[in-house]
Amino acid sequence: PRTSSVGRLFDAVSSIVGLRQIAGFEGQAAMELEFALGAFKTVERYDSKLVTSQTGTIYVDWGDAVTEIIGDVASGVRTQLISARFHNMLVEAIIGVARNVGEEIVVLSGGCFQNKYLLERSIERLAEEGFRPYWHQRVPTNDGGIALGQASAAARYISIERSNEKTKERRTALCA
């Protein structure tokens, strides 16, 4: 299934490896997949493919990686290694998209960047590849940041509307 949410991909992989079949709260399966890493480190990763649609939209095809993960589970590969390979695949997908887009600045935002490993590894790899990563430091990367962004957008909209009303009032005064 297609999704624009990396969180759903975390949910799927967590389910495939047997960590979480039913989540009691948003992000639970993703957290358990992150915690499965422990202090384990590797540069191994699953492969993903960047695909450009006819309209020019770039998306990541995770199909082969999910098939590989299923194969690893069937072969008895440790969940810790599967989790590490999965996280590293996500990091390399971020780099692949950044290269494809050709922007030096890469902003890391969204609930999945509450994942310490994913955030730190993304920052490290992006910097190694010559990108300038930016990430949340004062505002939460999850719903709290979304709420602040919505409040900021609303304030800007209100400010523009008030400015437009004042302009209309001035025009009316000049014409009277």
C-alpha cells in the first residue's frame, strides 16, 4: 500500500518482525523498533529505490526492502540487525532524495524524527555528503510543532486580512 507516512512503514516493519501487532498509542510500534536497536551499530542497510513519476514527483519504493525483511525474519536474522538495516535504509533514502532534488539544505521534520537513532544518523550522513541538515531544537518535531505552525499560519493570515481591511478603509476614505 502507498503512504506518505514513514510512521506507517515503521508500523509495518515492527509487525513483520513480530514486535507489535496492535499499537496502544501512536508511535508505539516505531518506538519498539527503535528500541530493538539498543546500542547495536552497523552500516548495513536494505535497499530502496527512488522512482520519479511522469509528473516529476519523487517517491521511495520500499517493496524490495520489505521483501528482504520478510526473508530475514524467515531466516532467523536477529531483530536488532533487521532494525539497524531498516533505519540505515531510511537514512540513505533521505540522502538519495536530497541528491535527486539538488538542494543543499535538508530539513528533518515529522514524528519519525523523535527517533534518536534516525535523527542523529541522518544528520551525520547528510553532513558527510555535503548537505546542511536542519532539525527541531526548540519546537517539538511532532504534533506540538504542527500546532505551532498552524498557529503561526493563522496569525499571518489574520495579519494579512487586517492589512487588507485597512487598505480598503483608506481607499474608501479617499473616494468619499
